[in-house]
Amino acid sequence: MSGTRGWWRRKSTPAKVETYTRWSFHSFAVIEVAGIGLPVFGQVGPGLAGWMLTLVTGHAALCAVTASRALDWTRGRCDQPERLLWTLGAATYAIAAAALVLQEYGPKGDDVDTAASMVFGGVLIFGAGTTALGVRDRRRVFALVAGIVAGSGAVSVLLGVPGPAALVTTITVLVGATPLAATFMFSVWLLDAVYELDAARETRARLAVAEERLRFGRDLHDVLGRNLAVIALKSELAVQLARRGRPEAVEQMVEVQRVAQESQREVRDVVRGYREADLGVELAGAQGVLEAAGIDCEVTGEAGAAVLPGEVQSALGWVVREATTNVLRHGDAGRCAVSLRVLEGRVVLTVENNGASGPPEGGGGSGLAGLRERLAVVDGTLSAGAVAEDGFRLVAEVPLAGVSGVTS
């Protein structure tokens, strides 16, 4: 049982929705057998009921296989299962026609007529709904259902069913097949929407990284662009003065050296500002990003982040960044709690969420190893692992000396 839960938790949200959708389609095959095939044993003899159950069970199995292949086709994993759809259509009409022949020319009796009518209408309804999965366009789906409904009426008349009875049968198939086909269409549309939303979330994450890189590039351009232009001009001037034997060339080269050193300092400042993380900003940003992704996020103790030393803020800020990334990328979290506290001379940052979104301790990823390296600079430690049945907790601790005023 625990293995089954682990298998389910390891799936992404779109994969879970797809699995649920696929088994929902398979459940209709069970419904067809239970609702149509089994009740005939209470209406006709065992021999005839056995044959009818065999036909209905075979049709239900064919519907389940067709639904699975059609769902793979809608996800782009295989070609449209045209042969399977034609096979299902032919089998549906063949079984329906056999039921009508039994009703009109088989053993007489109301029970036999009722059983044959159930099989006739049932296989047409389930066949129409399943076949609709193999068609993309909504108009074509309704045209397909209309064709199957019209065909049921035509087959009834051709096999000698009286007009009023044929009309009632046609209306029954219409009332049953239309909502079933619509349900299947809506399920596929919902699954596609879930996959599109997941892709949009990944795209948003990539755009955020790209925007940060552009910002960093603009900062470097602003710092280096002007200084490099000054260096180029002064170097050219120094060359001209040196060719004329003017002593001012040395002064110009000294100025070039000064500007170059200033550029180095400014570049280091830009890189340092890019690498360092403000803990208060990171906490607020994590809460905003997680809530935007539909995850309930509670942050406590953020008011005390401002009194921490800069190097501690930077290290813990990176912990918040990495933990937020894990929640978004590696699981199906519905809630996340972030707390910042000072306990007995050390600051403790805890990030806990459900959905088992964190990478396993000792896994192949480099995120936790990088965080441990950053925390080691400030003598901090990091622990991470599963809690409860589907939770994950990440705890970072950094020792402090004389730091107060942090709220818990």
C-alpha cells in the first residue's frame, strides 16, 4: 500500500489528472458490463444470457482499449487510431443488429425483448461516447453522434421494428449518447488545460530567470560601457602624446589605470549584489510566487530578518530561493509554511510543505549541496527530509552572537 502511495506521490499534477481520466474512461467499461451484461441473467435463460454477456463484455473491452489509445492520440503520443475506431464502430452496429434480430426473430417474451433492447441501446450509447474520443473538432463529434443515432433508427426500421418503437429507441440512444460524448470531450479538454497550465508555469519560471539575466546584463552594461569608452579615448590620447614625446602621456595612462581599477571595483559590487540575497525580500517574494501558483503559503518571523547580519541574510535568502524552487518544481504542494526564529543563540529557518516536493536527501541534485556550502561559510547547517506521509521539511540553522530582536 505504501508503494502505491509513493507511486502516486511521485507523479506530477498533470500526470495524476491523466491517470484519473484514463481510469475514469476504463470505469465506463465496467459500468457497461455491470449495467447491461449482468442484468440479462435475470431476464433470459442462462445459455442466451451467457452469449449476450460475452458480446457486451467484448464490446466493453474494445471500448476501453479504444479510449486508452484515443487519449494517447490527444496527447500526441501516437497516430490517430483510425482502424481501432472503425473496428469499434463495426462491432457496435454488429452487436446492436444481433440484439434486434434476437428481439424480432428470437424466443418470444417480454423479458427477451427487454434484454435485447438494453443490449441494443447500451452498446450504441457507449460506442458513440468512446468513438467521440477519436475526433478533435466539436462539430465533428456532434455529427458523429447524430450519425450513430440516425443509424440506430435506420437499423431498427430495416430489421422490422415498428415505427413508434424505432422512434423511442432512437430517442433513447440520443439522450444517452449525447451527454456521454460531451462528458468525454470535457474530460479531454480539462486534461489538455492542465498540461497547458503546467507548461505555462514552467515558462513563467524560465522567463523569470531570463529577466534576471537581462537585468544583470543591463547593470554590467551601465557599469562598463561608460568606463570602457573613457579608457579607449584616454588610451588613444596617450598614444598620440607618446608619439610626440609629450610627458602628459604618462598622466593619461595613469588615468586609464585608475578608470580600469574603478571598473573592476564596480563590477565586483554588481556581482556581489547579484549573488547576495536580502532575506526579507526573498521571504516576501517566496510567499507571492507560491500563492500565485495556487499554494497556500504562510510566512512567520519575517520582521526579524532585517536585524540579521548581511552574510547570514544572504545565506538564508538562498535557502528560501532553493526551497521555493523545490516546492514549485518537484511536487504537488497545496500548502507551505516558512518560519524564521531565534532559539538559544541561533537563527532557525524552517520551510515545510505537503506534496513531498523536496528532493530526497542525498539525491543527485546539486541544490542542497550548494546550500550547505553557502551555510558553511557562516557555520550553518542544513537538514532536509520527509515528514508525515507526504510532507517535506527543510531546516537551516545558523549560530548567532549577540543578535536580538528577531520575532518568532
